[in-house]
Amino acid sequence: MYSMKEDITEQAMPKNMERRQFIQSSCKLCLLGVSGILLAQLPACSPAAFNVVKADITDNKIQLPLELFAKSGFQLVRPKGWYYDIAVTKKTDDTYQALLLQCTHQDNQLTTTGNGYQCSLHGSVFDKDGQVKKGPASKALDSYAVTVLNDHLLINIPKNHP
């Protein structure tokens, strides 16, 4: 015996499945998009906000052209063969500061946050001058002496670093 209700149910079922699959796919796509946006907001997951200058160490010195600081008063320097970067900042009085981005708590790499540096391992926070703002680190970041010679900045690296 033929029932119109059964015919309608059979026809409606595949459409409901297609609709359900569409809604599930749409939700997954939205979640993926939102996740990507949120991850980009995290300092360690976002594309590098700063260019990294790769440099050689010669006679315990890193030599950088001063013109690097014409556009930005901040440069990340990655010495060849090193695990840690050096943050070099041009101060308002035209002096320079070079900080080793190595957490003084347990030697983890630090991330540049825009107003300082942060350790992703245990959460230590350092200000732009390398001073501890939040532990567990209790010692300031290591800094290197810098000198200006003609049109170059020289970062003096002690023999035992890092």
C-alpha cells in the first residue's frame, strides 16, 4: 500500500542529510578561520613582526651597518651558529643597547612582545631594558657592550657567551 507520507519522508531524508553536512562543514570552516585569527594574535604563532638580521661574529664582534636603524630603532640579530637572538635597540639619546634574548631562569628563548620580552616556558617577563618584571626569573637579561665606529655598530661578545 502506497503512502504519501513515506514518499515525502524518503525524499526529505537525503535533503536533510545534505543540509546537516553543509551546516557541519560551515561550522568547521568558521572554527578554522577563527582559530587562525586567534593564533595570529599570539606572539609566538604570528609571523615575525621584526626582520631578523643574520650576522657573523668576527674577533668576538658583530658588525651592523647603522643604516639598519634608519627605519626602525629595533633590530633582532641572529649570530651565526647561535641558538639565541640579540635585541638591539637605539635609545632616544642615540646610544644603543644589545640584550641576549635568553631567559635567565632556565635558558629558554625569549619572544619579543613589543613592550619587552617574554619566556614561553615559565612565563617570565622582561621590560625593554632587560629588567625582570615577572618571575620566576630573578636576574636581568645579559647585555653586551656596543660601540659606534664610523657607520657601523659593533656588538662586543665576551668569549664565553652564550
